[in-house]
Amino acid sequence: MKELPADLYRREFETGFSSLSKVLAHMYAADQFWFDIMSGGDMMSVLAMGETFQEQAEAASMAERCLWR
């Protein structure tokens, strides 16, 4: 990821997701969702946080996302 040109990160593509950043945001939100469920989180609470996870991930830069673990 770090080796990709910076403009590629938000460039729109004709695929199921409109950009690489949206693919990564979806992956992050899905991972966070399932981690919280498997950790005993309440389904309704986790679902309510799903949009927040997605928004946080979409707002992050590629450099910021590379730091997430």
C-alpha cells in the first residue's frame, strides 16, 4: 500500500466499490464489526456503530490506515 501512488488511493474505478479507499473502509468496518460481535458485543450496539466505523475509515488517509493494527 505504501508504494502505491497517493492519487490512486481515492481514484474512482468501475468496480463494486468506487475507489480503493472505499474497499479498505469496508474491510475495516467489517473486521471491526465481527471483532466486536465475537468479543461479546451487543448486536444492536455494534450495528449502530457500523456507520461510525465506515465514516472513520473513509475519512482516514492512506498513511493513517497503514498505521492501524
